[in-house]
Amino acid sequence: MNIKGKIVTLRAMTYDDLQMICDMFNDPELENFVVGWAFPISMEQQKLWFEKNMNDQNNFRFVIETPNDGAVGIATLTNIDWKNRSATHGIKLANIEKRTKGIGTDTVMALMRYTFDELGLHRLDGSWFDDNLASKSLYTKCGWKEEGIKRSCVFKRGKWRDLTIVGALECDYREAVERLKYWD
């Protein structure tokens, strides 16, 4: 089953997507804005990771597609806790030109709808760096709330960075849908 937004389709990853994903993870500009490891990845490593993780029912990774551009990034639901009905969400758009066209908003809203209406989860967790204004704007627009700061918790480009912890409850999503008239 594919997940449909107003513009995007979120679908399962295939081998054909691995070059785009590898290129995205090797992009130093993009890597500076996301939490996590920053090291070069080869196509062989990317393939091994894919094969190891393709059937993991607690970590979903979707390719973001648009009708005009094809695959433009990935969206994730990871660390799914089925008992407490929560997961962690992330998004990466591979091409900077795609970051102001509503693709991010549509991806987050479509993934939230899937998370809350199909999977029956109650909460999504996430985080951003304070200087990642695009993420802050995107998630705030979609109803996410700042919940705290983890001080000096990520070491990137030779310095410690604070991480803003954010979350969205099912009720936050419903309020954002109403406020934005999103699915009308």
C-alpha cells in the first residue's frame, strides 16, 4: 500500500532508490542539518543496510515521490513502540530546490495521517537543531510542539550542539488538519 498526500506518494524503498539515498547521505550540506552519524557511505554499504532492514516491522522508511520529479527524498517512522503507540519521525529531501514547494508539508501531513488513522499510534517524536529553520517552520506548521532542549548532545563539525525535542500527538494532528483545512 502506498501512502498518498495531496502531492506526494510515500512508497516502500527498492533497490532502484539506493543511489539517491546514498547520494543524500553523502551530501555534507544536508548532513549538517540532521542528527546522526556523518560518515561516507558506499553503494555496497547502502545495499547491505537495505537488505538487513527491509523487513523490519519497527522501523519504516518510505521514499517520497512526486508526479513530476520521481523520488525526491525519504520519510521515516522508526523505533515504533506498539504498546505505547509511539514512533520517531524524520524526513530528508535530497534536492534543495524541492524544499520550498510544499513537498515537506505534504509528506509530514500524509505520514501523520497514516500514523494516526491507519497504524493507530498516538504520538510521534522528533528533533531539530535550532539553526534548522526549515524543519522548525515545517513541523510547527504541521502542529508539532517543542517539548525541551537536550543541551550539548550532538557533536557535529567540531562543536557540541543543542537539540530541540519535539512531538506531535494525534490531537495536534487533528487540530493542524482543521486549522490548515488540509484535506478539504
